[in-house]
Amino acid sequence: MKRRAALLAIAALLLVIPAAPARAQDTRPNVVVIMTDDQTLESMRAMDGTRRVLGRQGTTFERAFVSNALCCPSRATFFTGQYSHSHGVIGNRLPQGGYGALDTREWLPVWLQRAGYRTIHIGKFLNGYGTDRPPTEVPPGWTEWSTSVDPSTYNYFGYTLNENGILAQYGLDGNPLYYSSDFYTQRAVDAIERMSRGREPFFLSLAYLAPHSGGPRDPDDPAALPTPSPAPRHMNRFAGERPPADPSFNELDVSDKPAFIQARPPINAVRAEAIEENYEQRLESLLAVDEGVVRVVGALREAGELSRTLIMFTSDNGFFHGEHRLPNGKVLGYEPSIRVPLLMRGPGVPRGARRRQLVTNADLAPTILEATGASAAGRVPDGRSLFPLLSDPGLEWGRDLLVEGTPGLNQPAFDALRTYRYIYLEYDSGDVELYDLERDPYQLESLHADPRHARLRGELAARLALLAVCRGRSCRTRPQAQISFRGCSPRVRGRRLESVRVRARAGSAVRARVRTRDGRVVTLDRPLPPGC
Ligand SMILES: [Ca+2]
Ligand SMILES: [Ca+2]
Ligand SMILES: [Ca+2]
Ligand SMILES: [Ca+2]
């Protein structure tokens, strides 16, 4: 009854102000982005609900990477579509990083607001938010703001939120209602209900702390490693669960690795046990997020917004569980650290589909811009919209992906280039690594010193030097290859081609799928000559 009265009231308003566009006429989608913190691709196995409501109803990107496997630079990339060297946030702390290092005058929420979107952020934000500048500050571009203030961000109970400029503390007494993941979910559900009553489409950014480590201490916490705190109802759900067997766990021979890895001691029994408990608690902490994703999708359905909402689920970076002697953490360029889950659902996103192309978190903002029709004023995104890959599963761009590494206590900064087949890393210390991921998916034997790979190494080094300073288009350079016709037969020419497969396409065109010797894949499309 109440609802009908509200609808009538809105109808009356529309009659009075005919110039304002009705929501029903605004066909632009809402956008909901759900981001976890330090979640590995492998841990998606704990998220049945998410795989059901987003995976089965949408598209799963199986080769999604982050361009910098650290919270703040990665999130700055999400909000700008730019690599670290373009947005300038290299680390989590000032002066080379942190919230205070990002120019927020032109970034995703501002672009969306300018295009008429209402914008909401809930949960974790850029590191240093609340400490780099006064905690009451709200950055430009946000219609509604419920954001955790550092350092309280890392408390699953007893965190402080900046609510549209006013600080409020939650869960100091450990009341399960205020467990951060559940509370952020409730905030998101409330926001969806509220926003669905308005006319303009909305952008909701929902960022959970889980499965990142954080307080309070749990009775079964190991002494040797920081862990997250799972929701009380999910404690020990994964007790006894071991990380999947991985040959790189406690890597025996590290003579192929950089000096800072060689300096690491082997993982002893106490550490190994701590890694297991951490692994279990991290999966357990994801269960509340998984329930949250299902509730958010349910709230969109309830509000009648689901079919016109683009939903993305991803993480800001991966995590180590003992691979290459790394008991925890991320930042480094090894696969468990740089690969993340990426699931999408909504208008223009095929259902129950998978995509194998290499994609990066710099692609997310351009994807949102294409979906919403907003434009990136003042910045040139380095990534590109994923919609062409969604509509065309065979399409290959042939670009290299860049991974940038922040200097840390125990490791030097690095730049890395990832193709389908190879990853090539150069550290500030002069160390180099090169892996053939087809033959060595666990990165056990770096080939950088192998003379048989000297030519490849030289080529990758030359491309990495350009990619490490790329801007926009130059971040998307393709292999040199062209398709031409002799009569009606297509010919492909190019540098260092390994294989070419040509297929007829609909509409009298052909597509050549070209693989280069350095493991890049690109498709070339060409219409057939007249009469063929
Ligand atoms: Ca993170
Ligand atoms: Ca814990
Ligand atoms: Ca436990
Ligand atoms: Ca090795």
C-alpha cells in the first residue's frame, strides 16, 4: 500500500516537472562493483553463492590480473583505468603512494557524477584514507559515502566509518550485527533500496576488508602470521582444509631466483601450520562476503533493478600461502599474487560464459565508462573496455600486460611484462626472472640465464622498457602482423610468427588467429576481396 502511494507520488511529480527524465526512460545501467582485499583466484571455490549468482548468470574472466599487487596502487588503478606509473600511486604510504598521493579531481566517481549518476562508496578505500589528511574529508565525486577510516579499517569489529563527513564507530563491543562484512552488506542493501526510488542510475562501489588480515585476535590464531577474523558463525568452517598441493610451496631450489628470495629461509613446521590456519580463516572470512554478494543481487532483484545493473566482482590483488618460500603477503609478480577473480553480470554480459583472454584491472574503469556513456576527462586510461571481449569470445588484442611492483622491506621494486606464455621481470636490484608458463606454470625454474632464451629475453626487455612508461594507446601495442590476399587466399605476414589459423567469419570476412614466438596471440580481421 505504502509502495503504491509512493509510486503515485512519483507519478504526480513527473506530471508537475515534465522536463526531468524519468528513470524508466534512462536506459543506462546501474553499476555495482564488489571488491575484496587480497583474495586469490583459487579461493573462489569457497564462494558458491557468488559463482551461482554472478558466474552462472554472467561471465567469468579466467585470466584476470592486477597491474600492481598492492591495495592502494591497485585501487587507484580501478578508479582511474591507469597503470601505477600513470596515476602516480606506487605504494600504500606517502610520499610514493597512499590516498594522499592520488589526484581525485578527475577519476571514476567524478566522471560518473558528471554524466548524471549517483555514486556511493561503502567499506574499505585507499590506504592512508583518514591519516594522510583529516578523517572527515570526503573526496570529490561521491553522492553517498560510508568509508572506513585508517587505521580502524583493519578491524573486523570496532571500525570507524566516515559517513558523509561525520565519523561513527561500530562494533566496539563485538556485537555480531556489526561484523564489518555483514554491516557493509546491509549498507549496500539499504543504498540499493534508496537509489532504486530515484530517477538517475547509480554506481555502487562496495569494498570488503575480507579476506585481508585484521583484528580481533581469534582463539585459534597462529602466533607466526596475521590472519583475518571470520564471522563468528563461520569460525572453523574450513578446519582441516589444506591449501591445494602446489609444487612451488617452500620451493626447494631457489638458485634460479633473485637474491631476496634466495635469502629467505625454508618454511619450517611452525610456519607451515600457521599458513594452513591462515588459509582456513581466509576462506572462512569469505563466506560472509559470499552471502553479501547473494544479498546484494537479491536486493537488486527486489528493487526491480537487476536486469539493468552491471555487476562486477573482483579483488585488489592475490596472496601467497607458502609459494616460493613466501608464507604470506603479495606485491611480487608471481602468479598467486597478480591473478584475481573477475566475474561480471548484467546488460551486454553473456550468461554462463567464460573468457580466456588476458585482462587487467586497468580495464575495469574503461568498461564502466562504456557501459554508462561517461567519459574520462583529464586522464587517458591505459586499459580498455572489456565489452568487445564479452561480445566476441575469439577476439584477441595481442597486447602485453604490465605488472608494476612496489619496493618493500624485503624486496626491490620491479616491472614485469606478461604474455599468454611468458612473464619477464626486471628488478631495481638488477635481478631478472623469465618463466615459460606453459612448461612451468608454477614458476619453478627461471630461464633468464639460459642462453637458448637470450633472443626472447632481449625482445621482452625492449618491450618492457616501453610498456613501463606507456600512456593510453602505447600501453596496447600489438604484435607486427598483417593479413592480405593473393586472389582469394589470405596470407599473414609478420615478425616471429609461430602459428597462424585462418577461419571464415560471417559476412564474407576472415579472421586470422596469430601466435607469436614470445607467446602473444592476436586476431586479424579482414573482409574477403570482392567476388571471393
Ligand atoms: Ca589488498
Ligand atoms: Ca584470526
Ligand atoms: Ca581455525
Ligand atoms: Ca627453482
